[in-house]
Amino acid sequence: MKDAAAVNATRWEIWRRLEETGLSVEVGTGGRTKYNRSIRNLPKTHWLDAVCVGKSTPETLNIDGVKPLQIKAMGRGQRQMCDVDKYGFRRKKKDGTFASPKIVKRVHGFQTGDMVKATVPKGKSQGTHIGRLASIRASGSFSIKAKSGMVNSNYKHCEVIQHADGYNYTIGDAASL
């Protein structure tokens, strides 16, 4: 409820400031959005709700074949400064100093989070797989999270489709009417 209160407190101030710009500003409600969506017989999706907000929604919408780009923020590594034991305390090495994990950032031009196409010639994961590098090892062995599940491959069988930039991009489903 705290988040909803914060949104309610700020939305009218944002509206007032937009009105001061002299631009045409329209305010809508959830009821108006549902009404616009239902009379146009549209499925309930986030991107179609954004189309149906307010009085100015056109009578006919040409959304045939439209596939939205879905963007999700992803992590970019870890901020862990040292290993911890099962109780959460810093773990010491035998010599009494604190152990710090060896963090591998890049191996043969690849890093965790890169989108890759892996063409595995033989073995359990044989075939072509497209996915995100879930983990990389200094040896050049990678774990790839693909639609078919986790796939293990070597860097020699991978090519980068897109380097990691902190976001995951997917093409959403087309509007099915």
C-alpha cells in the first residue's frame, strides 16, 4: 500500500507540471482503459493497455502482426567481495587471510550475460542453441541458458549475437484477435 500511496501522491503533481507546459495532456482511469480494451475486443496485455488509455484512443487500431519488444533489466555480475561460509561469516584461507573469489569477467571475448549462438558438434548438447551465457569458466567452458534448457559448450563453438549491456531483449507475442 505504501507504493500505491506514493504513486497517488505524485501523479497529480506530474499532471499539473505537464499542464503548465501548454501541451495537450489527457488523464485516464483504469475503468476507461478496460472499457476501451473491451469494446475493441483486445486481449489484456501491458502494451495493449498502454494503447487504450484515455478518451483519445482511436476507434480502430491497426495492430495486426505487431510484436512488442520486451526489455528486462538484468544483473551485471556480482558485488561479492569475499566468500562466506554457510553461516554468512567471511571465510578464511589456511594461512589466516581472507579468501576472495576469483571472478572471471571475460574469457576469449565472452562474458556472462552475452547472447550467443552455440553450434555444438557432438555430445549430449549436440545441435544449434541460442541463449544467454549463464556462467563462464577460465578454461573456456560455458553454460548457456537456452529455451531448450541449460546447455554446456566450449568457446570454440560459440559466436556472440549481442554483448551483455545489462538488459534482456525478447520479442513478445503478436496481438491475437
